[in-house]
Amino acid sequence: MDPSVAIADVYFPRCSAALEKHSINPLVTYNVFIRSKKPYIVCGLQQCADLLEFLGAEVKLLYKDGDLVPAGTETIMLYSGKARQVFDAETFICAIISAQSTAATAMSEIVEAANDKPVFYFGGRHRSPGADLDWCKGAMAGRATAVATVPTAETLGTKAIGTMPHAFCLIAGSTLEASKMFHATHPDIPLVVLLDTFGTELDDAEQLVEYWGEKLYGVRLDTHGGRTMQGCCGDPGVTVEAVNLLREHLDLCGGLDVKIFASSGFTSEKVRKFEALTDAVDAYGVGISKGYVELNATADIIMLNGKRNHKVGRYEDRFEGDNFVT
């Protein structure tokens, strides 16, 4: 099956059939854009161009994946082809560019807020398996350091990043035992241990440093919003107070080189706040589940058989005669 038909809104193949029944198949030219109130990172263009060229279309990319596009309704891609060959592709084109550009822009804002510290994308649980690949592609275009889902990472030609979840620590019975089991199984993976499963982050950090010494690469703080970290008296969850206290405690017990990874609800706004108030965090894990603006791509016919032809009220100021101005 043509991959663009597989996810096409039903009105496209229905109307393609009507065009075929009436032997109509003009040359159509489409304009693709995203309406955005602020500059954004575009992604998914090359994947869409590859599909369109497979369908026999001619494609002109005005930007490449990872480029910053100005606010407004800037044209990002033009393509021309026979109507019945490209008509059904519109849903696919808009879906790919929308998802990947949204992820790329959100990740880029987080990476910028993090002052280029490592940022890992752990958003697989927030997307369907089919959407994860697009969000990971976008996240990488937005300068994520790595992604967590294995098949997607392999598709992107990289290695998945991540060590242990709370579930593993619960099964192991203690944070230290979880670290022992993990390292015995994966000795070549830098040992980063999740700290907050049992509510004893400071005690567990000290125990890990005493046991592992220089083998302990880092600890991850993911304290949920229902409790404050051990030793803290302020707001619940992963806070500036918490990472500062953890850094101080690690240093006092000999873990000066142990890195702190922070996760749990980090948006660009939250990362920016942390970077302004502390230098204790060495890397962030983000799921991009909130705090981002969804971008939606649009594809419009602007010419039929090389002549200006478009919906009224959108492109009147974009033509010089029959020439579309980009």
C-alpha cells in the first residue's frame, strides 16, 4: 500500500477516486507552512520530500530539518505533482512535519534553557509507539543528547540511554542492591542510580558513594510531587533546594565527581529556573509532556497546471501574476 494512503483522512482517497472516475488529473502545486506566533525549529521535511518524490512529485525545500523558521506563515516546502498521485499524501505530510517540528522546537527551548548541558528525551511513555519515532526524530533535531526507546534509537543510528526505573529498585529491595544488580549485568554502562524510590535520598547517596567509590558515575533525582526529598523542608518534588542539598551531601561524603541527573516534569521554564539558581544539575531528563506549544502544518493547493489557483482570502498577496512569491 502507498504509505501516504495508509493514514490518509478518508476524504482524500474518496476524492481521488472521483477524480479518476471523471478522468481528471491536473498538475497541482502545494504550499506547506506552519502558522506560528514565534520562531520554531522545523523537522520532517526530508522524510516528506522522500515520499513525495517516490510518488513522482517535484519538491522544493525552503528549509532543511533543524533550521529555525521565522514566526508567521513562512513557506517551508513546495511540491508539484499529478493530483491523483499526490492528493492522498496531505495527511501524512502535515502529520509528520507537525509532530517532528513540535518536538524539535520544544527540545530546542529546553536545551537552550539548560545552557547546552546534556538533555535526554524520555518521552516514549507519553506517545503511542507509532508517534514515538517522530517525536524522537524531532527531539534529536532539537539537539537532545539521546533518546531512551531502543527501537527508535536503533532506527536513528544511535544507542538508547537510560539505567533503572523505580520498579526495578522496588523489586531489588533497596537502592544499593539495585545498583549492584544493574552493574553486575551491565558493567560497561556508566552507573547512574535512581535515588528516590524509598524516600531516603541522602542516606542512599552516601551508601552508594561508600560502596562504589569512583565507579559511581551519577545519581538521578526524580522525587515525585507528593513528597519532599529527605532533608528538605520546602516544596515537594525535584527542587532547587533538593539538588543543592544533594550536591552538598555528595561532596561531604566523598562523591565530589558524582554527577546529578534531574528528571520529573522539567519544561524549558523549569530548567531555566534551575539554571538561574543552581549549578548542581549536570544533566536533565525530559518527557516533553507539558509546557510546549503544539505546531500544526498546513498544505494548500496554490496552482493548477501552472496557473494561480487557491482558496480565497489566503494567498492574494503572495503572487506576482502566476508566480508564487516565497
